[in-house]
Amino acid sequence: MGRAVHDHDSADGLVPLERARETVLSQIHPLPPIELPLTDAYGCVAATDIASLVDLPEFASSGMDGFAVRAADVANASPTSPAELKVVGRAMIGHRPEATVGMGEAVAIATGAPIPAGADAVVPIENAETEDGDLVRLLESVPVGRHVRPQGEDVPAGTVLVPAGKRLGAPEIGLLANAGVPHPLVHPRPRVIVFSTGDELIPPTETPAFGQVRDANAYTLFGALREVGAIPVLAGIVHDDPEALREAVFSFEIQADAFVSSGGVSVGERDVVKAAFFKHGDIAFSKVAMQPGMPQGFGFIEGKPFFGLPGNPVSVFVSFEMFVRPAMLKMMGRGHLGRPEVAAVLTHDVSGPRDKTVFARVELVRDSDGWRATPTGGRGSNLISTIARANGLAVLPPGVGTASAGERVSVLLFRATED
């Protein structure tokens, strides 16, 4: 069971946002690590230091098409006084060289082919003249190691390829593939079951009757969960029947790592999440000092975290950013749980309740004077287009109430400014 998020600091029962976040995140732990194929491990976090058991590259190879030689044999070579060597074989990429290189000998070699034993340098083909038969005239001297890619040049054996806690991106999974680590030990992606609650909701594929609303929240959450790296499962709409919600939740319990619902967490008689779980003590409900997104529910169902978010679309988005997203990152073993934060100058006034942390949807643009933040619309938590036009959330701490045009505010960047 989760701890309640209601260590009240104010007379009206509002929980400060940072305390609410800490209460939630302190109860979230990384998922147990498992070995996954590289294609599934992409985006996951290494659970241990992953070291290379081999040198990379595993053999010395040529950086040029040309002739593998002993540098001593061409020490005095020049266009006017070429060194004449006997060609004793070839070295082709992907194959063992046909011959070793002794005194006065050379092996024709392709770029990327293994350096034959005895050779310690490569003369490029443009500085060579082949004679009839098995002789080659080399027109330049080369020092030891010239045009040779040494064994272990990239990664000596024993080197840590990916440290514990690092996310496996494209370069990391390429490196692990090169080192022969096909099943790294990682924290897996959480599988998150998403419910929408409300008698008024219908799927977006249907035409609403008067008073009905197409379900936007499930798809907002689907996108947000995918973006953070989790695996969302849309479990559909549950109407305002507490028993139906309990049954739906428990039917997904085996495959779930976490649950997220939207709607039904306020204080009204129709608040189905509260009615379904409050008496059981599984989920604590609280009023967090934030706008949008004041009513929140959090707890555990059979040991799996359950996030009960408000019903309005903007409240869902902001609540996800504050609580669900950092929890997902922590479940995946990530160290840094926050969004990038920049200071920006407001182009227009923004305001909200003085006793809450206020999140204003803004579009961030950078010019020669720095970052500018322009509000994308009204404050209403039902105005979903204000999020679609935004790339950041301007933060007004409690006690501020209003930030005027020209003032500098902190902005959480939730997507790249060029997206």
C-alpha cells in the first residue's frame, strides 16, 4: 500500500508539490534487471557496468589499399630509388592473409584486411608500381605503423563499454554488438495499463451524441508513455461503476508494471476511482498545490503503482509530467528524472492562484537576446490545443500569482523547440 500524499501544510489541505512528488518517487523502485536482446534493450538502462571481453578491433587491419611490408625494407625508398619487393600473396577483407611477410617481401592488401604476420606498415597502392610477375616497386618510405589500424585501438579488453545507469542509445547498442554482447543486463521498460473513466467518454472512432466527449486522455498518455520509453497498453473506457473499474484493473494485474487512470479522483459522488479504491486503502487521494492538476491519487495495486490523474486533458498532461514521467524513469533505472529547465523572458502576463505552483503553457523561442516564452492560450485545463502549440511549461512558484511581460521565469522544456 502506498503512503498517503497528504501531510497537509496549509489550512485548506493542499499538499506542496515538491512534497507530493517526493512522497510518490520515494516509493518507486527500478524494475528488476533482465537480459534482453539488443533490439529490445535499445532505450533501456544498463543495470551493471558492461565491459568488453575482447580488444576492439580484434585484429590489426589496413587503413588503405596497398602493400603490407616491413618498414625496414622500404626505409630508403623514393620515386627515384624504389624498393623492389617480392609479392608473396594477398590479404583480403574477411579472410586470413595468404602469406606472412619476411625480409624483402610484401603482401597485397585491401582496406580493412588483417595485417599479415611479419608486416608492420602499409604502402598505399598509389605509391606502388607492379611489375610483371611477382615483383612490386614501392616509391615511398613509411614508418612502422603507417596505415595500420592497431588491435585494441578503439577499446582494449576489460574496458567498460557502457557504465551502469547509462541509457542504451544507438551508439551503445552498436558498440555492444561489435564487442559480442548480444544480451546486456538492463532494467526493462515498464508495461503501463491506461484507463479512462467517465460515462461521457466514447472512443475517437465514434461520433458523439450531444453531451458525449471523445476520449483524448488515453491517447495523450499513450504518446507520453511511449516518449518516455514505457510500453503503454490502452485498456479502454471504464464507465462510472466502481466494481467495473476494480474488475478491469485486476484483469490486467498480471501483465502490468504500473497503472494510470484519468478522471474520477475528485470529491464528487461520480468519482469512480475514489469509490473503487478509497475504502480498500490501496490508493491515497490528495489535493496537491498545483494548477492545473490539483486532485491526485497514488498507491499500489498488488504491489504495482497506480496513478489516478484528474480528468481534464491539460491536467492529465501536467500531472503526467510531474508524477508519472519521473516515476517511469526511476522504474527504468534512470538517474536524472527531470526535464531540461531554462530561464526565459515572458512576452505576455501569466497568472494563477497564489497558493499553488502554476504551470503556464508556453512556446519557447530563442533569439539573439536569449529565450522568449509566449503563452499559447487561456488557463483552462480543458484547452488541449494550448499544449499542442506549446513546447514548455512556465513555472510560477507558490506566492507569485502573476508574472508580468518582461519578467524572467523558469520554463520546463518538454520537447525540442524545433518539433
